[in-house]
Amino acid sequence: MSAGIGSGPATYRCSGLAGVLGLLLVFVTAGCSAGDSGSDQPAGTSSALATTTTQSAVPTSTGPPPPGPPVVADAPCPYLEQGFIEETIGQRMERVETITVDGQPAPDCVFYRPDGSAAVTIDLTPYPDPVAAQNAALALVTTSAMPITDIGDYGGVIVSSRQTLLAVTTGPLLLTVTTNQESSLQAREVATTVLAALAALPPA
């Protein structure tokens, strides 16, 4: 009996010590796990920052510069002589004005009488395609104009009080001739001569 009674407290002490050691082992293991998981977070943040800083701005493309303003000058018309205009419309010209615009094959030309009024105006306007040029010609002379089929590709002429307006196209180019005559004959002759002269010009 004495041996059995004596062994009881020792057994309890061993069991209690084992329990304490077990709890300590759990705490140590949990602490290590928490430390490992905490170290992963800064690594993930650093990776995200590195990814963000490596992105670069995409360069934006710029279009062509806008055309410059028209350049107006008193100068001979490069494709039509003053003497031809005087002979065609039967009036004396005092001066000739050229208007140079970016993108045109040649400058516009205006022939002035001695009183300062414009006798003949020649305007050259390029369009993206022939259809756009033909639509512009139709808008100028309207559907009531006399059609022109023997000058250029398409056009028409309209005669009004003290003025004739002729508009014809050749490819994507619109040629407009305005005279101070109430007759289409002079405007047609001027347009025919201008188109022939433009075809002979060297490419720009």
C-alpha cells in the first residue's frame, strides 16, 4: 500500500510537466508560423510596386501640321498670260494677283481691270477623290446650270447678270473660272487653256 500511495504524486507531477511542455511547444510553433506568414506580405508588396514602376507611357502620334495661310502677291499667273486674258474677254488688265495655298498644284490667279474690279478669277481646289470634287462642282453651279462634257471630267456653267461661273473637275481637282461676262464662251476658253497648261506643269 505504501508503495502504491507514494507513486501517485510522482505520476501526477510527470503528467503535469508533460502538459506544460506540450503547451509551450504549441506556442512556439504558432509563433514561428506567424513570423513566416508575416514575412510573405512585404515580399508581395515589393513585387507589386516593382510591376507598377516598370510601366511606361505610350507615345502619342501627332498628325500632319496644318496648312499655312494663303500667300497673296502681285505677280504673273504661272499658267495663263495676261495678254491671253485681254484678248479673250476684250478688256485691258491693270494687274495680276496670285494666291498660293498649300496643297494646290499651282496658285489661284485674279486679273484686275484698271478700275480695280476683278475681270477673271481662276481658283484651283484639290479634293481627296474625284467624287468629292464633282460634288463640290455641282454645289457651285447647281443642277440648273448648263452641263459641260467636253472640258475636264465633269462640270457645269451658269450665266447670270454681269457674271459667268464655270466649274469643272479633272480627277480630284476642281477648277473654277469666274468672268465679268454674260457669256459662257470666254469662261470655257479660259478653262480649256488652264487645264492644258496645268497638265504641262512639272509635278510639285
